[in-house]
Amino acid sequence: MTDNELKRMANRLRLDVVETVHAAGDGHPGPCMSVADLVSVLYFEEMRLNPKEPGWRERDRFILSKGHACPILYAALARRGFFGLEELPKLRSLEGMLQGHPDMHKTPGIDSVSGSLGNGVAIGLGMALGLRQQDIDSYVYVAVGDGEMNEGVIWEAAMAAAWHKAGNLIVFGDCNNEQSGGRCTEMTSLYPVYEKWEAFHWHVQRIDGHNISEIRGAIDVARKVKDRPSFIEMKTVKGKNIPYMEDNNAWHKRTPTGEEVETARKALEGLL
Ligand SMILES: [Mg+2]
């Protein structure tokens, strides 16, 4: 896909999320919007995947460590052909396969359970080392929230990954300066995060997380770094492109009304 097509796909996925959470009557729409461009780039261009064979050994892996944002991942998996779009409105229901947090035993295309915050980097490191041991040249991508970086296990994994020179592990920081309780920088802030990952001996880049060509460029650079894991700090906006959700933490977990779904549709109409 071209960068423009990937941008439009990201907005298509954003609208899917609004509709899905509305149908489910529960979910976290705000945190989905900040990683929508990343998810579009990974699933529609950069990752090596086979929707017909979700467990393919040679595939690239993706762990959405901030697992509560899974509606955006489910939208991407559905549109990429891992399962039908008709599954989306069944989010969080007994009839559906889409759990409130990702579960690889229930949903084709999910590589790891997540949502118990902080675990994605450590799980990703295990996968990366396992792949290396088997001479499989796949990459493991992990997305973590900036609030999530308060979890100590992330830094244990960061130390171990550098020690093991896990060049096939690429972590994206979704840096929207919001977490469920408020602004990260007004709480137990981990900022500046760039310098911290660098101090842990990771290869570090900082980009605009809503700029498709910057995301693709950073992935390209990170893949070429073989002797260190990579961290990509993405500056993002929680609720991006849904005007009433943008940088409004009330939308961390909230269900849009029918009227709000229509407002979102109108806002995204020209961007699809
Ligand atoms: Mg955040």
C-alpha cells in the first residue's frame, strides 16, 4: 500500500473501533486511536504475515502490550482477512471470539495474551530469542503505552534484551502523555523516556506516531540494527482524529452513543 492508502486504512480502523465499542457497549476507544497509524503500517505493509495460516512459523509477531486497545488490533485483523468483519460487533460477548483483552487461544492472528500491563516487552524478548535460536529471521514488534512504562518489569526486560543483543526485537512507545488516571507527566512520570531506553543500550529513535512515512522509515532503520534491540518513541495524541476524543482522557474507557458514532463518521468521512 502507498503511504496515503495506509493513512486512509488507519482512519477506517478508527471508525471500526468507534462502531465496535458502541456495539459492544464497553471498551477503550481513546487508546486505540493513538496507535491506529502504527497498526495500519504493520498489518497492511511491514509485517510478514499469512492470514490463511495465522500460526505460520516464519511470520513476524506483534504484541499489543497495552492490551486494552485491542479493538484497533481486531479491526486490522478482520480487514486483513484473519476473520470476518461480522466478528467485530461481537466484541466482549459470549458469542464472539474477541475478548476484552487479547487472547491467542481465542482469536486467530493474536500472538500473545496481553493487558496485564508491562509484560509485552519480556514476552517479546522471549519470542525474539526463540526465533534467533531456530534461525528464523522474523521480527518481533511490541507496542507499549507511556503510562505502561511505570511497570518495573518493562525495565527488567529492557536490560535483558540489550544484554542478549536482541536485534530482532522492536518496541514502539505510544507516547500520548495520558494514562488511565491522567497525564503521565503529572503522575509518576517516566519522561524523558528516550534517554532512559538509550541508557539501557537500546537503539533509539523519536518520530511523529501519526506520520506514516516516519513510522515506515523508523522501522526500516530499526530492522537494520542487528546488535541491539530498538525503541521507537512515537509522539501521539490519544483519541487522534475523533474531535471529541482528542487528548480527552474521559475517552480512555467509555462507550460512544449512536449520535457520537455519527459525529465520528462525519469527522472521518473525508479521510477514508
Ligand atoms: Mg498513554
